Amino acid sequence: MDLDPALAALRPLGGFFVLRTAPGAAGAAGGPDPGRLPTLAETYAAESRNAHPDALTARVTLVADRLGTAEPRVAASLAQQGLAARLWAAALGCAVLYGRLPGLDARLLRWDAAASAPDDLWLTEVRPGPADAAALAGAVLDGHLEPLGEALRTRYGIAPGLLRGNAGSALAGAARELDRWARAHGRTDLAALARTLTDQIFAHPLLRTTGTRTGAAFRRRSCCLYYRVPGGGVCGDCCFTRPPRSSPRAASG
């Protein structure tokens, strides 16, 4: 299937997978004009603060306020995992449903740090490209999660292993949701393709040590720090079976 300008095939998968296009249009529900939002390239770069309000800090602050945590490092980890999940879902969904990947260059993606899916990400131009595992890893890991991780490490001192664990957890979650949708709609061929692509992406050097996989299940080797949120606990794929009492730094690298 050829990529359509609106990437409409992603809509039945749910907002988690949707990637909006037409950034010159007015935002949904009276939101900001996407054309005025910063690109993710600007967001990752230190100089982005001179061109736009600091979207990354705004997102971390928003996450901290919503979760009631006073620890910026915890909010930064969870904000990164949320964006990683959106990027993996859109990329994997396009690869499986279209057999093509739209160019996900960080200069083409605009981000509304105050919005949730599907109104947070806008692709300014649909440029068809290959959709093999190397292309997906290059687009999401190299193009987004590594520069995002560098920005978060610089600002919040988050361990690289924690951020890569978040990336692995986000990929596994996107693959699990896509597999569930494909099987529910009798598309075992799409489920098999999603599984194959996910297996191959997890062979990437930045992901292969992030956790262990058994079928669609994933158990990570690090902790996203959610247990430090007031009322929080451990996630289903956490390396811990119960919230630890000691500092998480040793386990988060």
C-alpha cells in the first residue's frame, strides 16, 4: 500500500499510533497552529531555547505536575518514554500497514509539548522511504532517541542505560499493541511482520541488552523510576518485582 498524505491507515490503530500531517492547519480543538510549533530537531538542540519556548523543559515540568513528583529526573525519564512510545508506534505502524516509512527526520516533525496523542506530533511532509528494521532503527533511535537522550542527560543527569531501557520498553509496548490489533482483525500476516521487525530492531547494539523478550512479553534490565512517583509502583516490565527502598541510581544505569 502506498503512503497516503494523511497516513489514514494508522487511525484504526488508535491515537497512540496516529501521526498527524498538514502542519499548516489549525490545531485540533482550538489548539496552537502546528506550523508554529518547534520541530523535534529544535527541541533536541541546546539553541532551541533561543528560537522557541523550551519545549523539552515544558514537557518535563508538565509531566512532573501531572504526576505530583518533585524529582525532575523522574519526570524527565517518563517524558522521554512517552515520546519514544509515540515515535516507535508511528514508525512500526507505517512499516507494517504500508510497507513504507515516511521520512521521520527530526526537522520534519513538530511537537506540541502540552498535548497528548494524537495531537502532539505533526509531520510536515510525507516522504516515502524503506521500512526495513535498519530504516526504523535509524529513524527512531539515531534520529530521535539518541539526541533526545543526550539533551536529557545534559539537563537532568539521567543514566544512558535507563533511557535505552525506556526505548526498549516503548518499542516492546508498541509492538504488543500492534500485534493485539492485527490478531483481533484476523491479520496474522501483519502480526508476523510486526514480530519479525521488532526482533530485528532489538538486535540493534543500543537495544539488545535492554531486556529479555519472550514472545510479546518484555522484561527490562533497568527501571524508569515510576515507583518514585507518589502512589506509583513498578511497571509490568520492570526489573524490580516490588518498589526498592534504596536509591534507584545503581539499578537505572
